[in-house]
Amino acid sequence: MSQYETLTLVVEDGVALLTLNDPARLNAVSRQMITELNVVMDEIEAAETGVRCLVLTGAGRGFCAGANLQDRPDKSPEGEPRSILDTHYHPFLRRLRGLKIPFVTAVNGPAAGVGMSFALMGDLILASTSAYFLQAFRRIGLMPDGGSTYLLPRLIGLARAMELAMLAEPLPAEKALEWGLINRVYAPEELMPETMALAKSLASGPTVSLKLIRQALWQSAENTYEEQLEVELRGQREAGQTLDYREGVQAFLEKRPAEFKGQ
């Protein structure tokens, strides 16, 4: 595996554990970190790594405190300020959305600003009881970004999305679970063991099927009912041609656990 200054990447049993690694700053996203996040996606998605599930978490007591505000903006060739959102963050977020493997976020502590956006990109979002979620942007005179204005109304409804964005109050993990923003909450010492057990279960599953599931559910936010029926039709045709489908049916008929190969 490659070496990174602000990240660690460990691959084991088909699971890539990607850790934001700047605990002194609660893993605030610097220019270096977002650059490395874009690079590490190439490594994670390379066929030779054998990765079949991605887990994102943070080192130390925080998941991600948002963007590092000490970074200066990019400059375009014309000398005008150019948003780092456009040049760095958006490519990374698009890579996460387009992943062909399951993506799990393990929120071990505060997830603020764009760090909350990263957390909410998970197909499954697991959190520690010590975690909280914060749309901190209004506190510095900005608006939410990182796709959170898209995700929040769809996950928890417009009223609660407005509350989080306009009041900028922390949302504890237990309340986030109650609202349907996240999937599960664990004691701090249980979060990573439970996360890795879940990730390994996904990694041993029917990879093509899981890819099609996440793609179809993402697309459903924009599609009409008729368009979504077509998505399901195309996806089911693809899934039905896999070796894993054959194995799944055979295992069901033989009343034994399926042994999926991701093919």
C-alpha cells in the first residue's frame, strides 16, 4: 500500500479501512488531505487490491471537524479565486457516489461541516455514542456544502434539514438515529469491532448485487417511478448473469450458506 501523510489505508479480508489521520486537528480536511483522498480512491478501486467494501473513519477522538480554514484558496490560471470545492472536494464526493462496492462510515466522534457530509455518504452510517453531527457553516457566515443540502432533506425531511443548517446546533448520535439520519449507534469501544464485522460480511457478499443496489437507490432520488422500474429491469438482468446469482439459488435449494465470489 502507498504511504500517505494525512491518511492510513489497511486492506484485510476484502475490506479497505481508510482512516483520516490528523487527530491533533480532529482530522480537519486540509488541502493535503483532500488531495490524498482523491489519490487513495485510485488505489482502493484498483482490481488488484481485491477490495470489496470500504470503511471510512477518523483517528483519535474525532471523525472530521470539517475543512481546515487555514488553507488558502486555489487560483485559476486567470488569477481569480477558484473554489477548492470544485477542484478537490467534488471529485472525491463523486467518486464515493460512484463506488462499485459498499461504503460504510464509522463516525467515532464529532462530524462537522464537510466532515458531516463525508459521514452521510455512507451506504451504512454507524456512530459512537460520543459522536455528534454539526452543520457548522452558518457560524462562519457560509452555507452548507459537500452535498449536504442534497442529502439532508432526503434523509430527514426539509424541516429538520433547515433546523440543522440554520441553527447550527450539534445533533447527538442517539438523536440522529431517532431521526433516521444514521443506521446504528454503539458504545465507543464497540464501534470499530462492530463496523469491521459488518464490513467483512458485506465484503463476502454478492458484490455485483450490492453495487446495483447502491446505484439504484442513489438514482431513485431523481427518477420517476417508470424510470426506476427501468433501472430495476436493467440491474436485475445484470445481476441474473452473475456467478453469485447461480450460487445463491443453488445454496438456497441445497439449504446451505452461499459462498459468493463477487463475480
